[in-house]
Amino acid sequence: MKKQSLLFFLSVWMLGIACNAARSVERSNLNDVDPTIGSVGHLLEPTRPTVQLPNQMVRFTPQRKDFLDDQISSFPLNVVSHRLGQVFSIKPSILPVSVESWRSRMTWDHDLEVNRPWYYSTLLIDEGVTVDFTVGKKTGIFRFRFPEDAGDKSILLGVYNPGEAGWEFLPGNALRGMETYQGEVKVYMYGVFSQAGKPGVLEGGNIRPQQAVSGQGARAFITFPAAVKDVELRYAISYVSPEQARKNFEAEVMGRSFEEVSENGRKAWEKVMSRINVEGGTAAQRRSFYTALYRCYERMVDITEDGQYYSGYNKKVNRDNRPFYVDDWSWDTYLAHHPLRMILDPAAEEDMLQSYVRMYEQSGWMPTFPVLFGDHACMNGFHSSIVFLDAYRKGLRNFDVQKAYEGMFKNATEATMLPWRNGEKTVLDEYYYQHGYFPALHPGEKETIDRVHGFEKRQSVAVTLGNSYDDWALGEMAKDLGKTADTALFAARGRNYRHLWHPEKQLFMPKDDKGNWVMIDPKFDGGMGGRDYYDENNGYTYMWQVQQDIPGLIALMGGRKAFEKKLDQLFREGLDRSRYEFWSKFPDATGLVGQFSMGNEPSFHIPYLYNFTDAPWKTQKRTRFLLDTWFADNVFGIPGDEDGGGMTAFVVFTAMGFYPVTPGLPVYTITSPVFSKVSLQLPNGKVFRITANNCSSVNKYIQQAKFNGETLHTPWFTHEQLIAGGHLELEMGPLPDKAWGRPDAE
């Protein structure tokens, strides 16, 4: 073993001893965070171990296929957006620099990698180079520890995006870079190496000893003397200007040691992770829980720099006295991620909602997938409307409510509902306004509307159901704001889901523009992901997409008993084909239990629907089973695309024992907690507590419940009760109490 490898191994071993010693003195929730959980995707994207500060701009993860890939291609200076790319690559080399140097991949060892929310370290086996990284808000520090016997010691610099880019070495070991992200946003970096070296560039296929390079795919390097052992690169990122990048550098990392910056990062994570404390449960359940909570702070991210920010919505730098946040996918995050933040950090949530308002003011449209370069045309629906209503009804008012309503209204009356499209409405939207559903094509029928996405299709049932919920939210907001005419209009549109309920099929089915049913197999028809009619999931998932009117859905299904029976059958219904055939068309529908898919967001509320029936104990049974089965504390522990907090917020809520079934209604429904005690430290200084007496893996059924000492007969409590510092006390047992929680309980 090389001396450098031995030193790395010993340092990791000693770190483990130190962590265990610290744990014995004072337990930290951070000890239960394992960023590698879920880092191998079941079918689609892995959930990558991300290093950052909570909700801050600079994010880092080594570039590799997933955790099974034992080679790293490079390290990014910043992951700009969740699954939407990164900027500025860096990697060490101990070989003479050549054209091939940038293409080489570096072998790493799973057992010698350290992943913490604020710190990363790995040993590159072939090179013998140890790479350490720690992070600030707009900054980062790399530390490269080269083997003493290395003949060459270089650091290679590159870019990830096509388009204009450049590197320039400056006096004082400084470095300046620029990369164009997504073809339009200029990203700037400023950094300083801890050691002097000889700079060079790759230009025209040749290695040249020069100070600067520019052009598409710009590449540069710096080679250090043989006597150099360790090299650090402190750097800062800016979306505003090169000068601002240097200011960010000076504000955060200039004159500060690697250890100091790392410790500041640890403290930042300690602060947010201590907002929820649990007792009981297994070690595996605690790791799954706290890792899920860590994931919920990946985004949105604050991109404000000294009271200014670049906006992709008006394509210029703006000044503001409030933070400006980007990187959100409301199709994924309106269900649990935003509601969780409304509890834990309502002030940050208000800043995020005000950022949405600013985006509307700057672009003319209320966004749904706001990222750095603008509103990413993705998925369907205007679910930011639901987030605004939910926040408003939970007492979050520190955003421009009237301007938010104006944007919500404009989306609902002037914007197209076409999936993966932004902009003005089409004839299909006009049809929806008049007839109350989005018209579908028959199998094999040629598309006639040019703006329909070639792959994403019309998604006619999904669009109708999603916009029914959005319109309900707009109508409820109108009611709260005293807008009578709007209330009536959008309340009616909130019931549009009924137009696609097929009474014989007992499913939501597509109709054509003449009002005729389009007869399909709702399990499998509709092309890739069922997108002709549904979206990523089939008709069995979309059967339940009426969160805004669950009593209405129960009535369509024939009452509570029939509703319960259909829920039971969902978890038992076969695929009617092999799994590989099913997943070849529905790769997003992973984590299957019957036709229920735990691996995609539209399913999150479904197991809680038993609380609307005569069998709430089945919610307790299902949620415990789903957590145990699909959210283990290993690399396969996330059953689908995690979506930057979208899925793991479901885990946080469900493990605590409650969930917001209908965002927009400030109430929560109860399930079986996995912990005997849960305490939420609320920003108002109060503590919301859950006590589950006799809770265990066997004792998962609620026998009795009290809220603030008073008997609770039904599985509900309000947001007002939560933020007042309420206490939910449950008595748990091994067998279901089939009377507790029924709608007719007294």
C-alpha cells in the first residue's frame, strides 16, 4: 500500500473513533445522516450524495453514473440545478498533461469515501491522490493531497456546458473562470490556489504554456513543483459578475482554513437537523429518517449575492432586500416538501413564495418549475397555485398575496395547460374552459396541434385532474380574498374531474373532442409512460388524483365501503404482464405493491385515504409496510426519482406519524409513527410533540389517541393546533383497533 493510501486509511479510521467518542458524550442527529442512501436508482436516476449548506447555492457531488460506478470522471465546482447540470470541472493528475488527461476517469474505493452533508473525501486509488471538499454558501474549498513520489502534480480545469467559456490565471496564484450554463446564463468563478504553479491550456488540440484560454469547451491546467504535497483551491461562484465572484470569495473563504469552513458547515447542518428530535425506533429507521430530512434542504436555493441576483425571468441582474430562491419542481414538491417547510421554516418559505411573485412580475407568468435560467417547461399543471393557498391558510402572509393571486389567475385563464410547454393558451385550452376536460386522441389518431410535445403528448386525463385541483385552489384563494365571481368560476372548474369519471369502468378515462369515451386499457395503453392520457403512471394511480374533493371521489365510487374495497384492490391488482414488460413502458412506476407505485409522487396520499373510510387501521398498516419495504437505509433505499426533497418529505412526515393529504386545507391526518417520541422545535419557540406509547415494529396500531389530554376519536388535527405546541399522544398495540378513527366515531 502506498504511504498516502495508508495515511488516508488511518485518518478515516481515526475519524470513526472520534465520531464514536463524540456520540457517547452528546448525540447529534447528524450522526444518522447517510447521504449515500438511495444512491443507486431502481430504474431511473440515483439520488446523489450532495454536499452543500441548507438551501444554499453551491452544491457538490462527484460525477459518476451512480454509487455502483467505481470511477469518477470529475468534480464540479457547482451543481447549478437538481438534475439539470453543473459548471466548472476539476480533477487532479499525476501524469504528464495531454489531450487524454481530461477524458480519463479516476478509480475510487467505496470504503474509503466519506460523505457528510458539509464535507466529502475520497482516495483516488490509481493516482494515490486524496481529494477533500467542504462548502460555503457561494463558495467551496478543494484540498488535493498528492503522493510524495508523484512525478507530475497537476490540476485540470474544464467545463460541462457547450458555449462560451474561459479560464485565466492571474497574479497571486489566482484563477478566474466563466462558463455559459444552458446556453444563456454566464456563471463566473474566482479562486486562489495555495501554491504557485505553472499554468497551461489545451487549445486547438495542443498543450500550450499560456495564462488564458477562451472558447467552447475551454480547458486549462496548472502543474506544481515536485516538492509540493498539498494544494488547496478556495473559490467562489457568482451568477452576477466576475467582480461579484471575487467579493463572494473575500466574504466567505479568504483567510479561513479548510477546517474552519468545514466546522461552520457542520454547525449550519446541526442547526436545521435539530429542529426534529426523535426517540425510539431502530437505528436503521433513524438513519432513513434523518437522511430524508437532510434531503429536504437541498432546494430551493438562495442565489442572492449582496442584495442582488441574476434572474432568468427578465435576463438581468436585479436588486432586492429579500432573498431570491430558485430550483423547485412544484409538480413534485407541492405535496409534502413545501408543507414540511411551512412547519419547520415558514420565514424561508415566505421568501421562496415572494421569489415566485418576483418571477411572475419579471416574466409575465407564474412559474411552476422555477430554475436559474427561467421557468423550466416540465410536467403539467400549475401546482404553485396550491402552494400559495396552502401557505396562506397556514398563516404565512409575508409575500405579496394580491400579486400572487394575479399570477395564479393569469395562469388559469391565459396560459396553456399543455405538458412541457409554456406560454399562451391553445385551442385545447379553450376547449377545456368550455367543456371541462382536456380532449384526447384515439389510439393511432394523428396529432393536429403543433404545440403538443412530441414525446410528452396531451396527457389528457392527467391534465384535467391536475388542473381541477389547481383551479379548486384558485377558487378557495378567491373565496378567502373576497373575490366572489372568481370563487364561483373556479369552484366549478375544481369539479371538472367528474367529466372524465367512467361509471362502468370506475376509473378516470379519456374523452375525445366530441364527448365520446376513448376506450383503452388503463393499465398499459397510452404509449411511453401512458402519456397520451396519463403521465408517468397509469389509470390505477390517477384513479385517486382528487385530493381537493375526496368526499366527492368517494361518492363517485359508491360510498365508503366501495371506496375502501377499491383501495384494497389497488394494492393487490396484478400487472397482467411481466414486470419487465410493464416497466419498459412505465419506468417511473417503481416501488410497486400491486398497482400502487411508491416510487412516484402522485401516489403519496393514497395510503392515507383509508382514514376517510371505516378502516383507518389500514393506513397504519400500509404506511409502516411502505416505509419498511421501500425506504431502507442502504444504497437502494429510495424507490424512485427523489426529486430534491419531493419524495423524502413524504418519509419525514410518515415516519413522524402524520401527513397533509390535501395541501390547501390546513389539517393533517394521522398514521402510525415509527418512533416512540417526536418533538418539533417550532420557530415560534413552541414544541409540537408526539408520544406513541409502547410503539415498536409489532405495536404499530393505534388503540387510543389524545390531543392535549383530550380524547381524540378521529385521525385529524389542524395546523393551528400544531403550531400552538400541541401534544398528540397515542397508545399503540399489536392488533388493529378497528373502531378507532372511523368517521362516525364519537
